[in-house]
Amino acid sequence: MRRRIRYTAAFVDAVAVQNKWLKKSRTARDRQRLRAALARFRETIAANPRIGFESEKVGSFTVRAFTLSGLPFLIWYSFDESDRKAAIWFLMLWHESQDRVSVSPTRYMP
């Protein structure tokens, strides 16, 4: 069973910031690479939500991260493991160089 995908405002904002930077500093091809990687990840994660590494557990919710293939970005996401129909929440998009130790991705949970 495929889970639906939902997005936090923080995730949407982070993608917008990256697109704005790519538009200003890179080529249209680079923006397309990000869009394509996000689309592939959405398809993959909807069917296989446990593929990312688990960083935290909050009750029955797992918080996981996955590195986008060929790009320097991590997608942080969460879902309720006890509910097979629960949506997968995309929490945040972080560049791999961001300080992930000092900020818990759970702060972005809906």
C-alpha cells in the first residue's frame, strides 16, 4: 500500500529557497535535477517508507533522513509506524553541509 505524501511549511520554504538560489547561481538544468530527484524520491518513499536512516523515534513516529541521489541534500521525513495508512510528512530539506547535530528534525514535525 502506498502512503500519501504531505509537506510541512518548513519543507516547502526550504525547497523554494533552494530553487531561488539555483535560479540565481546555477543553470536551469540544475533546477531540473532537483525537481527530478524530489519526484523520484516521492515515488520511492510512498511505497518504501523505511528506506531512510532513522535518526529519532517519538512514540510511534519515526523520523528519518534520506540523501537525494546525486545531490547534496537530505530530506527529513516522518510517519506513524503504527498506522499503515498514515501520511509520510516531508519535514525539511537540508544541504549536507548544514549542522544537523544542533537542530533536531523533530522540531519540524506537524
